Amino acid sequence: MSEALVATQAPEALASGASGARQFWRRLRVQRAAAVAAGVVALLVLVALAAPLLTALEGQDPTTYHPALIDSARGGVPTGSLGGISADHWLGVEPQTGRDLFARLVYGARVSLGVAFAATVIQVLLGLVVGVTAALGGRWIDQLLSRITDIFVALPLMIMSLALLAIVPQSFPRPVLVTLVIGFISWGTIAKIVRAQTLTLKGLDYVAAARLSGWGAWRVARRELLPGLAAPVITYASILIPVNISVEAALSFLGVGVKPPTPSWGQMLTAADVWYQAAPQYLLLPAGALFVTVLALTVLGDGVRTALDPRAASRLGVGTGRRRAAKPTATASATVTAKTTAPAKEESA
């Protein structure tokens, strides 16, 4: 009977899910800061995907040296004004090598964003599998996976990454290696979040009805638990992406991440630390790109959190002026209504 009840309620659940998705997008669009951040993130992703087309329009590539554009008498500083900006080199060239800075910047976006997004996917998948297994398994499975999760949560990410990246052969593709190292080390926190949320969902009536109907643990997880886990997982994933971008940039800056000639924003900052006075744009451009990307993803993550949980107020307090302006209007209208109805009550009395 419970299986029939669950089957009859399935279309209503699907309709409720579709309505919830529409409400989520409506709440997200209302937040102006989140909408602007989403536009910035979309533009950055588009630039990263269209890097070959953009560099083809410029007529350059990220690896070709241009020694004629370097002033060797001054230690390798680019010739010309503003770091060698010209019609052929839109943002100038690198000091000492003469490689096109615009080409390296847009190709660096592919590496930085690609590593961050791929590492986040690995973290989310591992966290979901371990967290749901710990919550639905027996007491010993829960204890074992919880202790393993605690170990990974306690591991210092940067130190472990430095150690692993230093011992792996240089022939292994560094962007793939950085992605795997970040993804397989820092999944513990999301696993703990998933486990706690799964334990809460296990006690709800619709999950209990599905289990009493004879469904297996994994079918219950797939059909009943995963939709309830979507909100916290998406919220935390939106926070993980800017964190992973910063970690990749830090590893490349320390010299154990992405290696030349593959461009990366962190690797560009590593080479720019001695040129910030002679060629400041070489430092400011990748640093500015990192700052804008992390800021946009952080604001977007806050907007996603608020849209998924409308009871929570935005930490930034940005983009809510429309709501604040609407409250006095509603109060004023209630006052006017009370004043107009008061004389009517006195006359009737």
C-alpha cells in the first residue's frame, strides 16, 4: 500500500520540483549582485572556451617568443609604451620572453577555471558517495567512513599538495595532476555535510514510506534522498569553486603546479614577481583576473545559497534594496487602510 501511495504521489513531487526550480531562478534573478556575478562568470567561461578563436583574431598564440620586442639592454623589458601594447599585441608582451600577454591570459583562464570546476566535480561526487554510504550503512560502516572522513578533513591541503606534486614525474600532465590532487584530498567537508543531511532526511515520512514499500537503500537514495541533498550540495559546490581557483593559483605560484609553457594565472604571477616595477601590467592583469573571478564566484555562491534558502539573509546585504523599499510601502498602505476603515466603524456604531 505504501508503494502505491508513493507511486501516486510521484507526479505531484515532479510538479513540486519543477515549481521549486522556477522559484529558485526567480529568487536568484531578483538579487542584482548575484545576477551581475552570474554574468561575469558566464563571460569568463565564454572567454576560456573561445580562447583559440580570440587568439586567432589577434593573430598570436601563447607559446611563440618575440625577441625583437624585448629590450635586452634593459634586462628584458618590453619595448614600446605600456609593456608593448600594439595592434598586434593587445595587452603587450611578457618581459624577457616576448610571448603575447593576451593569449596567455585567455589560455590561462582555461587552465584555472578548468582545474577549479573539475576538482569541484570530483569533490562533490566523492562527498556524495561517502556521505550517503555512511548515513545509510550499518553502524560499523558509518564509524569507519566517518573516521576516514575526519582524517581527510584534518589533512593540510597545501602541504599535502606540495608533497604529492613534488614527487610525481614531470611527464604527467600538470593540470590533470593538480585537479586530481585537489579533488581527492579536500572532499571530506562535503562528505560530512551530506552525511548529516542524509541522517536528517532518513527520518521524514516520505523516506520512511519508500523504505517500508520494499525499496532498496540505493533506490531510496537515488529517488528520495538526492533531491533533498541538492540544495546544500549546490550551495557548498558554489563556494568550493573560488577556493579551488585560489588553491591552483597558489600551487602554481609556489612552482609545483602548472609548468611553463602551459599558461596559468598563478604561474604568470610566479614569473611576474620580479617585474612588477619594470612591467606592472604583467602582474596586474593575472592578479586582477583572479580577483574578479573569485569575487564573482563568491557573490554568485552567496546568491545561490539565499535563493535555495530564502529564510537566510544574504551575508553581503547587496541587491536587496527592492525588498527593503517595499516594506515601508506595505506599512504605509496598512496605515492608510486602518485610517479609512476607522470612521466607517464609528458611523456604524
